[in-house]
Amino acid sequence: MTINGIDVSSYQSETYSTSGLSFVFVKATESTNYVNPKQTAQAKRARDTGLVVGFYHFLHPGNVQAQAEYFVSKCASVAGDILVCDWEPTSSGTPSNADKDAFLKAVKKLRPDHRVILYCDVARWTGVDKTSYCGDGLWIADPNHPAGKPAVEHEWLFHQYSSANNLDRNVGNFTGKAALAAWAKGGIPQPAPGTPATEEDDMAISADDLKKIALAVESYKGTNETHDVYWYQRQTKAQVDALAAKVDKLQAQTLTDDQIAKIANAVASSPTLANKIADTIAARLKD
């Protein structure tokens, strides 16, 4: 199942149609000297109709750190927005594979609580890319194949399948807008209000388990880039916050080593969150 979206820049109106859409990507910046003058209005248009919003930076060769800083300082993003590196030929040359990788990592370091993904076409991904690094996910441009069936083997999140009538059309590889919004915020959908809690939702955590988790989180600090956390990045910040809250409601309950490892890995998907949750747990255990 897929969902529909578009991407817009200064070439499109601020009052584009949002009918049938779940998401919109807005061009924010280019190099270190251009800001889309319509980005705020275009993003507001999407937000006003409840769409998930993303912003992209048109990457130029060189000065990668400066471009990353320019992007995050100039784009009109808020919490839960997706940030994108647009990797393609430019008027000043083509950014290298190393430029692409460095930009993605720089933006992630500057905005660790945002999803940071890569946009490129099939030819660049299959013929130029050398590392298969795409940050938190791949947005692939392939107008030669049907929507949702791009010609890549790598797992993809978004497929730009058409640029007809001066409007880029995309599909997202998500079960619905709520699933995309939850992923963009760092997790998976939570039960709707009024939904009966499952046995796992009510699971209490013992003091001993929390000590193990705190130690496990500490052990992962600083190793995020080398540790495989792709699956765990689907966990929610809300779930992690709830874990800390349960310290106040300790009951006898034993977690398996595997469960503890998964929780630690979920927390480790964000270095900032890892430090926060480890410190929170440690502080509450001292009370």
C-alpha cells in the first residue's frame, strides 16, 4: 500500500491543490546563497490541510558543512518534518558521492531528532553511488516505471514517478498518512484514544531491568554511526519517554536480554535521546 504526495519549489504556486495527498516536499535552499521565497507559504498550505511536510536542499559540490548549516538555519522546518538532500547535477558541477554522504551526516548531526533522507534518480543511485548511504531512507526518482515500482533493489521510502504538467508526483511506501507522520516523528503509530491497551502496553518494568537498560544505553553512546539501527529507528520517542515514566510504577517484571537489547538499540537511534534517557533513568533510580 502506498500514499500520494508531491514536491514543490518556487516554480509552483503557494496555493497548490492538496486533494488526495498525504505529504508535500518543499524546496528550501540551494548551495549557500538561495532560499525559496515561497517555502513558508507552501509549507503552511500543507500543514493547514494536515499533510506531512518535508524540506529539501539542492546540494552543490564542496562546502558541505556550510551548506548543511545554511539549510537547517534557513528552512522553515518544525519538529516532525523530514529533511532531504537533493543529489543531482547542478550549474556548478555535480556533487560527489563523498559530498552526498558528508552532507547527510552533517544535517543529521545538526538536527538529530529529524529524519534525514536522500533524493536522487535511478541512474545516480545505481551507477554513481558507491556507498549505498542514504541517511534514514531513500527517495528515488524514476519516471520510467509505474508508481510504487522503481527500478532499484534497495529499500525505498518515496518514489517520484512523474513530472507531468510541471508538477512532480510521488508515492510513499507507507500504509497511510498516520504511519508516515509517526515515522517522520521517529516512530510507529500509537493506539488511537480509547483503544484498549494490550498486555504489552501495560507491562511494568522492574528496577533491575531499568538498571540493565540504563547500562545498555550507556554502552551504545557514541557508537550510533557504526551500529545497525535502521529497524530500531521505527520505534517511537513516546515509547521511550513512557519507559522512563514507568520508573515511578515499578512492579516485578522480567525482560529478556533480547528485549533489553532492542530497547537500548531503539534509544541509540538518536544520540541526543540516548543521553537524555540514560540520564533520566539514572536520576530516577537514585530517588
